[in-house]
Amino acid sequence: MDLRRLLLRLAAARPHVLLVALPGATEARLAVEAELGRRGWPAAVSPADADVLLVAGPAGPALAAVVGRVWEQMPEPRVRVVVEVVADVSGTLDSAASQLASWTAARPEYGGPGPREQEHRGPEHGGDEHGGHGGGMEMPGGLPMADLGEDRDGLMLDRLHVALGPVLPDWPAGLVLRVELQGDVIQEAEAEVLDPGRGGSSRGDVPAAEDARHAAARHLDGLARFLGVAGWADPAARARRLRDDLLAGAEPAAVRGQVHALTARVRRSRTLRWLVRGIPAGERAVAARLADRLAALDAAVDGAPPAQPGPSRPPDLAALARAVVGAELAAARLVVAAVDPDTDLVAEERGARHA
Amino acid sequence: MPEPMSAPAALPLWWVVVLPFLLVAVAAAVVAADASLTARARGARADVLLPVREAGRLLVGQRRRTVAADSVLWRAGGAVLPVAAVLAGVVLPLGLRPVADLSVGVVWFNAMEVLAWAAVWMVGWGPNSALGLVGGYRFVAQGLAYELPHMFAIITAALGAESLRPTDIVAAQRGLWFVVIMPVAFVVYLISATAMAFWGPFDAPVGRDVAGGAAAELSGVDRLVFAGGRRLLLVVAVALAVPLFLGGGAGPWLPAWLWVAVKTAVLLALVLLVRRRFPTIRADRFTEVAWIVLVPLTIVQALVVALLVLNRGGAG
Amino acid sequence: MDEFVPVLAALGVVVAAVLLLYGAARVLAVRPPALEIVPFSGGLAPTEHAFSRFHVRWYPVTMVFLAFDMEMIFMYPWTLVVSRIGPSAVIEMFLFLGILLAGVVYAWREGALRWT
Amino acid sequence: MTVLFWILAVVAVVAGFAVFRLNSMAQVTFALLASFLAVAGLVMLLGLGYLGVVIVLMMVIEMVIMAVFMVMYMMNPAGLMPMAMYHNKSGSMAIAVGTFAVLAAGILLTDWPTRRGAPAPDQTFALGEALMGGQMLTMMTLGVTLFATIVGTVVLATARGRYDRFGDDLDRRRADDPAGGGPG
């Protein structure tokens, strides 16, 4: 049908890309984000919204399963691509777009042409509101329902077990937060990083005693993700743009003015201060961690030497999990974004221990 | 009772067909303008075809249904949003006359926009998804915060004209736009209108932090209807501020319909810019402010206007 | 109710438009709907149905809201008669609102407007 | 007009019946809402525009809030396991059918008086006049009742009170709450 082909072509000029960042592949993620920004392609926030599944880095077994599941969740037309080498980001995106533009239902899918797994799962249950199935206690989808647990008022109410991550917008690569939710309040939490030790050496390109440019870029990246979680898209986009400029080779001194303007704007925002006030996040509250980051960012572009040149320690995931207990989901996301655990380092640490 | 003034009748009936297209066109313009602002911040090119691309993309996209989803409520919720938005839009004076000149126009408007409560909750509930549920519930919490200030703001405008009919409210501003005597109600109205369309900075129900929240599991035409309905709701809610506070089609030189268009465009631009100035305001922070700052403020505003009306009534 | 005729017509038109959109999508969509998709929470499979007793932290707010909301039924017709009835209408309505506001202030102080 | 009446009437009854047939608490709530909306349409047909629209306004808000509470308290809120909205099926059926029959008979058998006088030209206006005039006492009583409702529900529903928040002498400047927020 011609109209369908026309619409596919129109849409393919601006596909929504779901980026799956893997631990140890920060460089690939940054390259992809920079290219998406240049093209003006939106980053999808969930598989339902995505046309392109872009996996940045080599996936270990656990993350490969995650990628497979996310792929299953995406509606067609859809394209799956992997970026492992920074140099071929642009070409990969081009080919994804052209595949979408010339998409036909008959196209064999990436990863084997077999029928989709879920179509074999027996009768559909969704719209069946007449209670006609006499099966009794057989639950749809084979899943149980949430069980009871005590809430902070001492009431017994359902506790829903949800695994947050590793594919969420502005979320540390590979991190999974297994939480027990009552409503949207977290009662218990557990944090882990999937596939630690995979590709952990890719940070070799970012020297340990990093220079001011990389320090500034790293802080801008963290700031952009924090602002993204806080729902402040405009300065988040500016932070990303400055980060990309720095990584593309701009001197910190050249962007100093813009960075200072950005940090000043974030600091000045009374609304942001009011929104993050009083959210504890372990040793330091969210607001204090944000202030730290802004100060470090300013210092980095001012050419000050990095405060602690010592070896970076892996993040304390147990402390992170403790910090989100009792928080409402939005606050928990802010906590994670403020702590911003460097999951690449978890990889190195675990990898070293196994060796 | 206000004198039975020579109230302009409603537009001819065929306008009911034009109205949805008109609103969709404005909503598309809003999408394009918003996206071009976003592109500018990121250093990319703007794209005027963007609303067409997005709509086309969702039309050819596959729909999906989650395990054990409540399809009835899920789909109904999405469809209610555009229907409610257009039905709320029938009382908008497009120039001098609205599509339906209801004597209880502003109450009708209020009743239709409140359907968003049900719609967003149903869309969040439907897919049997934890993040969707959180999004749906966030909107109800937000509604509990913005709805009372919203009602008081509308009532204040109605009080100024002593009529619930939007055309009467416009007529009552012949001498003085209501924004002058009720600035607080005007500002609160705009705040609550953006909150009702869960538009930034009140976009927590479809927030990034919950991967799209209520909309997280929507794809294909379901997403198109929901997202389109949300834009329509924003356009209609903001557009009603023109007859309520900005004198409707009043203005020199230009015809009334053009004035309405210009004023609406200015307000929409304002809303788009404000969204860029603020991070997402979560309902847990906003509720108390809404109740103990906005509600008393709007009540005082209503009192001031009531005294002005009494004064005027005494003179007449 | 003649004035509601255009409303009814608009309802018909917009419902038809939404149905038309769904019909167009049915023709244009590259595939029929995907069924039994696993809900998304970050890429891991859910272990339980999300449909559960959702414990909202703001239930006291709903109660205060409902009580306050009742008042709106009166306030809309009240706007029509202010100058006809005169000062007594204003005094009465704002006394009424004042009583309710006192309730809200009490609720605020007790922390009912916070997520408990 | 008559067609519309019958459509709305059937929708109201069918949706009302669905309330008892559906498994899901959420669907039950919105079936009830659909029933109320049809009734609101009937009220509008009677020429009571304001009342009809206000029924829509109030019922949408209230049914959403009811859905929130239904889902919060009822087991199996989505009806994933079959269940029924009624207990003692035969008894409740007898009561329901009996009530319906009595009411319907009442409607049909009553010798309704013929209308005297004409309706006010603007019912909304008339309603406002009645509220500010004859029904003033009703309204003030209602105000106090609503105040009592607010205070009562707050006392019953909040586990923590002002002494937990501001200290025993109420001298803490900023409230101590498990969740932040608000202007203070």
C-alpha cells in the first residue's frame, strides 16, 4: 500500500531510539547520544515508544536476555542494531533508518525469522470480562499476584515486587534495583549490576588521572541525567550538548562561559531546590550531592586540578539500596541519579576479584 | 439576572465538523513549535513536518496488548481524552460565537475536562504495568491539587460577568478585560490548565523517571489517540483563558476571530516557554502548596471580584 | 434542550473521528496487534501482576477534597445572583468558604496534605 | 428526543447491571460511572442543564476517587480471579427484583398531578436564588457539616498529628514528616 510506504518513509526520518547502555561501554553510549542529539532523533523512554533498539557495547548473558525481552516488547516496525565501535555510530543509525523506511511485514527479523515467542502462550485473557473461563485459580500469564506486607503505618497491604532497570531513561548502565512497592513507596530494595566484569577495560581510553576535559564531561553527563530524571529537559539538553562539545575536542576554557551559565541557572532555580529538598540519599542528601556536582563541574572548567586524583572506588550498591528504602518512586529515581554509581567500576572490581 | 442581551447565537451546526480539525491543527502547531524549541536546545535542526511524521509513525505502528491487560478500560481511557477535549471546546467562542452557546458553558467545560481524571487513570491502570499504575495514580493526586484552584478561577470569571455563558463573559469585558481585575485567577487558571493537560512542569504522570508513566505501554494508534488527546486538552484549556480573562475577540483593527487566534497563540507560546523554565513539579510537593496557597488566594480573589460586582450592581 | 444539540452533534463527530482513526490504523498498521506482551519495568520480566492493592499515600487529601468539592455545586449558581441578592449573598458564601477553609487549615496542620 | 431517552435509559440500566456482573473492581467503578453519566444525560433531557452537567462533573471526580479506594482495599482488584460483587445471591436477587418492581409499579400507578405554573426561564438562576434565599439555613448547616466531615476524616485517617509533626510543644518551625513537600 502506497500510503503506508509514504508514512513509513516520513517516520523513518525521525525514528525513536531506545538506547540500551551496557556497563563498561560508556564511550559507546556517549557517542550514540551525541549522534542522536545532532540528528534530533528522540530517545525513546520505553520499548512501546521505540522504533530502533540500539545496544551500546557487548552484552553479557544476563543483559543479552534483557535486550531480547525489550526487543520482544517493541512494536513493529522495529530494527535492532549494536554499536561496539564508536566510529560506526553514524553509519549504523543510517542503516537503521533506511531499514525502517523500506520496512515490509515480510522482512525476516533480526535474530531469526521464527514466530514470536508469545504467540504460543495459549488463549488471550485480556478482554475477557465475563469470567467465562472456569479454570478457577489458574492465573493469566502464569504470574502470581502481589502478597501482603506491612506498610509504614502498620497496615497489611499488598507488596509488589518490581525490578527497576537496567533499561530506563537516565539510569546507570546495567544497574537493577529490585524493590518492593506499596503504592509508589519503596519498602525494601536490593541493588545489583548485571554482567559485571564485561568489557570493563573500555575506560582505558579515559585515563585514570583524568584531565579537566574528561572530568568536566563526566560531571556534565551526570548533571544531564539528574536533570532528566528531575524532568527539566531544557538545561539537561544544554548539558548534553556541552558534554558532546568537550568530548569532541573543545577546550574546557572555551566552554567555560556556557558551563558557568548552566550551573548558575541550575543553582538559581528555587523550584529545583524545593523539589529536591529533604530527600536523604545515604551520607549526603540529594540536594548536597547536586551542589557538590555543580561545584566540581565549575572547578573542572576553571582548570582546577581534580580534587581527589586517587583511584576511583567502586560504588557501594548496598548503601544505594538502603538509601531508597522509604522513598517514593520519583524520589528514589532522584536518589539514584544523584548518587550516580559508576557501574563501569563495579565491572572492574568484580572482574579483578574473579581473576 | 443579566439582561437578556442580544446574545450572539451559536455558529451554524456544520461547525461541529470543522471544530475537531481546527483544534487538531492548532495542536499540531503546538507539537511542532515545542519540538523546534527542544531541537534548538540540543543543537539540532527544527522540522516543520514533525507532527505529520509522528502521527504517521503511530498510524503504521503495531498496537500491543500486555499480559492480562484490562483492555476495556485501557482503550476507553485513551479514547476519552480527545473526545472530552473536543467536547470541552464546543463552548469556546471562535471569534464572537461558539459552536454551542450553552447557558452553563463554563460548568460544561469543567465537567468535560474533569474526564481527564478518569481517562489518565484508566490508561495507567489498563496495561497491568507497575510503572503505568504509578503514572495513573500520580495524575489523580495531581488532580486533587489543581482542581479546586481551577474551579475557583473559572468561577471568579463567571462571577465578574454574573453568567456561566462564555459569550456573556466576553460581553462583560467590553470595558475592561478581566485579567486586570482578577490577575490571580488568570495566573492560577493557566497553572491549572497545564496541570490538567499534564503538560510540563506538571508532567509527572507521564514522566521520564517512570519511563513514560501512564503512557509507557501505549504504541501505535493507541498512543496517537492518547498523545493527541493530551495536546487537544492543552489547547482547549489554554484557549478558554481568552474568553474568560482576555476579552475574547475584542481588539482594534483585526476581526474577532483573528484576535482570538492571536491571543490563544500568545498564551500557548507562554505555556511552551514556561515548561522550559521549570523541572517537573511532583504532586507530593505541589498538593500542600495548592491547598494552602492557591485555594485561599483564589478565594480572596473571588471575594474582591464579588465586592466589585456588588458595587457595580448598586450603581446600576 | 436545544442548546445541547450542537454538543450532541460534536459528540457524534468526534467519536466517529476516533473510530475512523482506529479504522485507518487497522488498514495501515504493518502488523496486527501483538498480544501477551510482558509489561515493561526496565527489561527484566515481572514476577507478579502489577494489578494489586495500590496503597496511595494521599488518601486523607481525597476526603478533604470531596468535602470541599461539594461546595462547588452551590458556588456556580451563586455567581448568577450576587448583585440581585446583594451583600447578604456575598457574606453568606464567604462565611461558608471560611468555615471550609478553617477545616483545610486544620487538615494542613495535622499533616493531612502531606504524603503521610 | 424519545429515541435519546430510550438510549440513555437502556445505557443507565445496562451499565448499572454490569456493576454486578463484572469481575474487576476498576471496571465495576467505571460501569457505575457510565450509568451515572447516562442519568446525567436524562436529567439534561428534562431541561435541567445545570443539574445534568453538575452530575457529570461530580460523578467523574467521585468515581475516580472511589476507584482509588476500591483498588486500595479490595482483594484481587482487577478480577484476575473470577469473583462476584454480591453475596447471598438468591436473597439479594429477591430484594433487588422486589425493589425494582415496587418502584416501577409506583411510577406507573401513581396519579401524577398535572403541572401548575411554568418553570423558571433560567433554572440555574432560580437555583442560585433559592440557595441564597429560602435555603440559606440548609446551606449554612451543610457548611458546618462539611467542616465536621473534614475534621472527622482527618482525625480518623491520619496516623500522625500535629504533635508528631511539630514536637510536643508545637514549637518546631518546620514539620517533621516522612515525606517532604509543601511550602513550609
